[in-house]
Amino acid sequence: MKFLLLSLLFILTVPAFSQSTKDNASVPDSLIRKKLVELATSGPSSKLIEHQNKILEYQLKAAKNTWLNLLTLSLNYNDLTLSGQNTTYVYPKYFFGLNIPLGTLLSRTQVKSAKEQIKVKENEKETLVRKLKVDILSMYLQLQNYNERILLQTNVIDDIENLFLKVKEDFKNDAVSIEAYTTAQKHYTDELIKGKQLELDRDILKLQIEAVIGVTVEEAIQQAGASMRK
């Protein structure tokens, strides 16, 4: 009964894998890869750098206008009048002054620094895009590999199950030993476990891909197919 349940669980999961493979086959692989890269490189990580670039652009604009903020206007009032023997010295009562920090006008350090920071962020974005492209395509290749291995494992399980059922029947008829029965039983169980582990690894990888692209793999394939039909 235990083996029957395990077999049933595995068989029920196979149609989903087969359907996914068929869906992939109906859309050119090149379009699926292109859509995955497009979704991955337009995600939050890429947008974060774009927002950081905007901030740096504002900082650059502020750096260019810094000297205007440092200009100071002064006004002094003088109520003194000095008298000598023959001459009376009258000084202006009001003094106006404009202070301009020459260092600010002559130095472009802040502006240059802001420009370099923008270039750094642009390089960071390009590096991120390239990494995301490699990562998402690598995971997609692994996903394809898991699907193929699961289909192969399904065939193996079918063969092992047939052998096990034959040994089981022979054991009931006292045609084989308990050792032969136990060995066949263990072999069958091991192959079922291998199949379930492949499914688990595949599903975890699928979740990782979807965390990067922001949609399910099936939705990405549908979008790729829709772009093909346009």
C-alpha cells in the first residue's frame, strides 16, 4: 500500500512537468530567454540604481550652484566724523560689501566628484545587468535540465515498478526469496525518493527564478509567446 501511494503521488506530479515542457516547446527557446532577461533586468535592483542616479544628478546640480549659496552681503553703518586742524574728515556712513569665496569659484572638486559618482553608478548598473543576465539564463538552463531528468526518472521508476511487482508476485508464490523481495523493494523505494528529490530541487529553483523575474515561469512563457504572435 505504501508503495502504491508513493507511485500515485509521483504519477500525479508528472503531468504538470510534461505540460510545462510542452508549453516551453510551443514557444521558441530564444524568446523565452529574451523575456526572462528582460524581466530580470527591469526588476527592483535595476530600478534602485536608477533612483540612486537621479539622486546623484540632483547632487551634481546642487554642487554647481553651491557658490551662489555662499555669497554674503554686508552692510555697516558709521556715525563717526574726524576733525583735524584744518580739515574735517567725513567718512561714509554706510558700507556695503559682497563676499565671494574664491576657493568655491576656482575649485570644481565637488562638481567633478558628483560627475564621477554618476559614472560609478552607471558602471554598477551595467555590471548588475550583465550579472542578472548570466544568473537568470543559468537558472533557466538548470530548470530545463531538471525537467529532462524528471522525465527520465519517471521512465526509470516505471521500469523498476514493473520489476518490483513481478518480484512481489513471485514472492507470494514462493518463487523468490525474502532477500530478493527486500532488495527489489528497496530499489523501487530509492528510485521514488530520487524522483521526489528532483521535484523538490526543481521547484525550489523555479521559486528562485520567479523571485528575480517577478512573475511565474509560466507567465513569463506566456508573455514570450504573446510577443511572438504580435
